[in-house]
Amino acid sequence: MNKITIIVIMLAMLTLTGCIRYNEGSAIGYVNAVDGGILWDKVWFKTSMESSMEDCYLLDNTKIKNQLNEVMGTNVRVKITYDRHLMTFSSGCGSDSTGDEIKNVEVLTQ
């Protein structure tokens, strides 16, 4: 194999696994849905209950998924902390998704 093919394969593997992280952030809001996936679970998140706009975040942690399932669809506010990915082709969140991966969840109200 030539060097270009090897580089292309390595870059494809990095983007599929979501290993290119460049920043972190947080958001406060409500969990609307948690969808299972093959490589990543998807979390649909709203910052306001009145809003129809949702953000999609990625998740690969069973403990956090269980926490989110408990508050899903309720009026319980949570704060999520996430890592930003440069790109993740395997996210399945749509073309405008950045592939943000949830790393921590804090329940704010019960």
C-alpha cells in the first residue's frame, strides 16, 4: 500500500471513532429522548420546554444513559457537560451536528 492510502485509512478510523476532540462545553435543559445506536447513543436535548428545537448529543456511557432515561420526558432540568469533536461521521444526528459527546450529567431540579 502506498503512503496516501494508509493516511486516508487512518484519518477515516479517527473520524469514525470520534477521537478528534478540540473543546468542551455545557448546556442546561431537558432530555427529550434517548435513542440507542450501534456506535453511539443519541440524546435529544431542549434548552426550553416551550421550544420545538432540539440539539443532538452523542453518548457512549451506560451509567449516564441510565441517568438520562430516568429524567427523559419530565420537567427535570439537567446540566450536561460534553466534549466537542472536530467531526464524527458515525453520529447519525444529522448534517448540522458537531458530534458533541456527553461526558457528565448533573440533575438540577427534581
